Amino acid sequence: MRSTTERTRVQPGNGGEPRSKGFWDAEIGGLPLRTAVPVALALVTSVGIAFATLMPASSPDAAAPPVVVPTGPSQITLPPAGSPPPAASTSPTGGPTSTGGATTTTTPKPPAGPTLPAQVVAMLDDITSVFEQSKTTPQYASIVNDHDGCGFKAGWASFCTSRGDLFTVVVQYTDAVPDNPLRRYLPTLQKLGETHSEDTVSLGDSFVNDWRTAAADRRFDEAQLRVAHQLFLTPALAIANQLNIRSNLGIEDLFDTALMMGASSSDCDGLPKLITESIIEASGTPASGITEQVFLAYFNQVRLKHMRNPCTTGRQKVWSDAVDRVQALQQLADKNCWNLTAPLEIGADFKVTIRTPTD
């Protein structure tokens, strides 16, 4: 942002007197227009982002956390520039819909537009696998407990038992394959998600083996892809549409942030919060004339600041140790790898090459 000194420097050749005030020096509420306009833009955009992120409807009588509606694992709709943010779908009465006794909430979908090709989505997923498990293809059978507040982190996107998204994966898999080894854990997974508990003992020693057994079923892998795309890629695409971010790398920046740090406006280190701060730092967005390269550089700086000093409980160490994710993405921008075309070298501390994107 422009400094106060920059805004008030004198013009040469006029006797050292401050230059006369122009249009952008006019004040509104004590702020010059050159400062007030970016701030107002940030506030307006942050309101729009709140509608475009996942804000599931709730019901005091809900029997389970909201379950996302499945979408295809490899075809994600990219909204056209200038489309209005989508609104959440609800039942005719305005509340969650009920299916078979379980409460579900349909999540917002971007407006119809050009699709993000399957190969691009596969590349985004492979980058996630590099960041999460240091592998160049999705690790559906992965399951660990890093004792970082998530409980079990399982699957290619490190779904958490304490966050409830792991429960959603098992629900969707059970819808597709009722007789599966993970079905019996649903009541416990539901409770862990509702209470945000990092406990893993209540799942028993067999849960790890049963997760790995389920991962041998392609239908389970597809359930993992659907849930992660709906929870994290869909809101990232909606925000990219609002900001006029069109590159594959720009979408990956937003997708990785949503997956790691949250996609909701209620997440204090989440994607909407970081976007709002980035708009202020950059004094605009690609939609208002800032180049995508410049805006994303500001965004990465803001993200690094939050990762090194998060307000999210329990993330100080794990996020501080993961700054290489942002460094790797910025290196791709510095190399002009905006299309994420294979072979793609992921740098920073990873130093691996994705040669054939594969889900």
C-alpha cells in the first residue's frame, strides 16, 4: 500500500510547496479517496465472498453434520467472469433437507460456465498429494495422527476426524456401498466431528486397517475426491470468479488455502479472510485492474503471515512447518508456470516432478 510519505511528497519546481490537491486527495470520512476506495472495495468483496463460501445451514434438531451433495470427481464448473455469487440451496421451507433420517444441506454451486478440464483437476489433486504426503499421486489409503488437533488425518486430502469432513467421506461412501468396512464407525465419527474432538482411541485399533482396506475400492477413492472438491475446490472457484483469477496456478493457490486453512468466512485464518487482507494490501484485484501475478504475490505474503502466526487454535507449529507449500507455489509463479502443464516441478523443500497427472 502507498505510504503516507508517498502521498504527501512535494513536486519539484514549485518552490517546495506541497502540490495542490487533486481528485484522489479529496477526503471521505477523514480518508483521502486513494485510501478509501481500496478499503471500500475490500469490504464489498468480502461480503460477496461470504455468500460464495460454504456456509451450511444448520438446524438445532439436526441428527448429523451437513453432508455435501456429490459432484463429479473430475469435472468442476468454472464460473464465467462477472457472474453473481451463488446462493445456498435449501428446502422449500428454507431449512436443510432430510433424506432417510439424516439431515443434509445442499452446498452452493458456481454458475454454469466453461469446465476445468479433468487433466487440470488431476494436476491440482496431485499437487495436494505432494503437499500432504510428498507423493505425486493421491494417497487414498494414507492415515496418520500427528497430534495436531485433527485426530486422524486420512486420505489424499488429509480429512480430519475432528473437523467432520472424514465423517462426510464415510457417509458418501456408505451411500454408494452400504456394506463397507467403515460403516460401523459412523456414530463415533459423527460425534467426533460434532464435538471437534481429536480423540482417536474411541475408534478402536481396527479403524486404521479398515480405512486402508476401503481405499482399495475405487468407489471409496471417488468419494474422497468428490468431498474435497465440493468442500474446497468449489468455493475456491467461486472466489476466483469474483476476483477474475483465471490461471490454473491462481486457482491452485486458492484451492490449497481453502483445503489447508478453511473455506468459510468464519475461519479466522481461512481463504475469505486472507483474500480480504490481500485486496487491501494490493489496493485492488485482477477484476479492478491489478495483474494476477501481482495480486497473488500479495496473497502469498498474507498467507505466509497467517501460517507463521495463526489465530486458529493448535495450528502454530504445523502451519509454521508448512510454509514451503506457499514458497513452492510462488516459485511456480516466478517461473511463469501459470497453466500447470506437465511435467511440473514442485520446488521449495519438495523437489519432485509431476509427470502424468493422475487421480
